[in-house]
Amino acid sequence: MTILIPAFFIMNIVGLWVMGEDKKRAKNHKYRIRERTLWLVALFGGAVGTTVGMQVFRHKTKHVSFKIGFPVLAILELILLFKWLL
């Protein structure tokens, strides 16, 4: 359990970073990060970070799957985290 909180924060920092990096690459017309990779980061604990990154960087906000999926996944991850901690 002692590794759960740091892992959660690290994955969310990664999620935030990956959304920012993909937005930067999109603006510069460079090789993009796969959508599958964005989803995997979110599924493995980074949904809060990817959701925040989506809003901060205004990235993938027109894609319904991201617009709805990331926040729902973030809520589920937070619920699971709090249940595990209590």
C-alpha cells in the first residue's frame, strides 16, 4: 500500500506530460503519440492526469471517446484509490 500513492501520482504526471507532448507534436507536425498509448497511460492509473492534460492543453477535446472516457475513467480510479486506502 505504501507504493500505491507514489505510483498513482507518477502515472498521473506521466498522463499530464503525454497529453502535453502529443499536443506539442501535433502543433509541430511531428510523429504523434498513438491514441492507444494515451488510453494505456489512462488505464494504468493516469486518467486524472490525462483528463487534466486534455483540458490544460486543449487536446483531444473534440473526440467524444476522450471527452467522456477519460473523466469517467478518472472518477473510477479515484473511487478505487479511496476504497483501497480506507
